[in-house]
Amino acid sequence: MKAYNRYRNYSEKKYNRKCISYFFMKRQADRVLIPYVKKVKKKKILEVGLGYGYYTKYLVENQNIVKGFDINPELGKDIGIEILEGQANQLREKIKEEYDCIMSFFMTEYLNNREMAQFIEQGIQLLLPGGIFVTTFILNKGLGWLYVILARVKGIKKYCYSVEEIEQMINVDENKIKIIHLNTILGIPFAILMEIQV
């Protein structure tokens, strides 16, 4: 099955093309995510799975010190930041620094259960005291489930999760978890933004 590696041969224009899922889901999610990202200022950030840097540009504009981590670092070669190569569940092997924020947007759909749990655990371990781990998850209900099924029909292996499944992977006090729902243009659930503070 094809997964994230298929982007190795994509141009930025092809990667960022606006297909039907953009209009129903991503554009609506960006109404939440872009203002969220724009509020982050003067922090030391590791962005995991940044691709061509769709959200990274807002982080850099706000005087954040941003480092990237991606399985295909060549995708972000024009962003102007250092990008280390690796899979999301290899953070502890490849990263030795600690950060104020570990962030990831629309990347976890490529992680199976084991990889997801490792990514969350390792990301939290790399946070400075008071730091936050922020990521999006495709939900296994509403259009999230359908989005993953359609990807699999096309031969692209993607995954979706319930909030309960994700919370079971997290070993922190539930009062430190904040969930922001990302619904479609019709208000149908498809993803969440989860923020975990340590």
C-alpha cells in the first residue's frame, strides 16, 4: 500500500492542490488551526511531519525557533529551517534536545496503533517543563472514517482513532488534555486537535 512516501515525487503545487476533501474538511479545519498556530510566539518548536511547511510558515513568522522532523525532509527544503529525517515514532532515537512545543498537523493518519503510541510517548518525553504536545487525529466516525476508507480503496494506508483510543495511549492527568473538534463545513466530525500540557 502507498503511504506518506508517495509524496517523494510530488511537487509542492500537487501536494497542496485543492481537492474535494480540502473544501469539505481541511479549509474548515484551517479556520481553527491557523489562528491557533498564529498565537504561538517565541517558542522552541519541533514540528513533526511538516511536509512542505503549510503551518510552519506561521510559526517562523512569529519568531519561534522551529526545527522540522519528517520522513521526507527534502519536501521542506525551501522552508529555511533545519529538518531532520526520521519517522514519527523515532523521535527519541534522533532528537536529543527538549522543546517548548512538539507539533504535528495531519500526519498521524499515517501511524498505526503502535507507532501512534510511541509518537505520543516520545513527543511528551521531549518537552521542557510546562511544554505542550499538539497534534491532530482523524476520527473514526463521521467523515473521518469515510476519508480513511476512501484512501485505503485508493491503496493508501491511513488510520483513524476514537478520542478514547487516543486517551488510552496518553499517560498524563486528563485535566492536562484539551480537545478541539475539527468538523466539516456541514458540522460533521472528522478530526480533533489535541493539546497535552506537561
